[in-house]
Amino acid sequence: MELMVVTLIIGFLLSLLFLAPRFIKSDQTKKVQSDANIKTVKSYNKAAVSLHNKRTDCWIIIKEKVYDVTPYVEEHPGGDAILAHAGDDSTEGFFGPQHATRVFDMIEDFYIGELEK
């Protein structure tokens, strides 16, 4: 009986030696992944944003956030309307009735930073 108890305890301790590295590795991986998800937010002043006012280089401001929408200019369903406020504040136009609610999700793909106050 004592031999069986000792054998079980030794077996349990040995299994901990093999399983412990898996748990430690898992925790380290999560920490690295969460560290990788930390983003540095850049800030831009209005003068810097205003330089990006062309079809081939188009930034806009929406609610104090800066977006580089250059890749979207040619796809914009409203044609050149997106260029009306290129390099400037587009908040009013963005929240107009012409936009479907899906644009609120789409715009985040173009986010590059915050507008300096």
C-alpha cells in the first residue's frame, strides 16, 4: 500500500515537471502577444494634415482623428466628393445622410493618429 502511494506521488511530481514548461510557455506567449498589441498613437497638427490634400495623397480629419484615405479615393462611391475636404476636417460630410452605417467600421482601417489640440 505504501509503495503504491509513493509511486503515485512520484508519478504526479514527474508529470508536473513535464507539464509546467507548457504552462510557463503559454503565459509568456500571451504576454508577448499582448505587448505586441500595444500601439503607439501618433499625433499630427492641422498644418501637417493640410499637406496631404491631393487624390494621390489624401488625409482627412474626423472627430479629432486623422485618417489616410488615399487608397480609398478611387473607390469612393461619391466620386471626388471625398476630395472636397482633403487635408482638412471632414467630420460634417462624413456624418452626412449619404453614408451607410458600415462606413463607421470601414474608416478605422485608415486611422493613422490623433489631431493635436
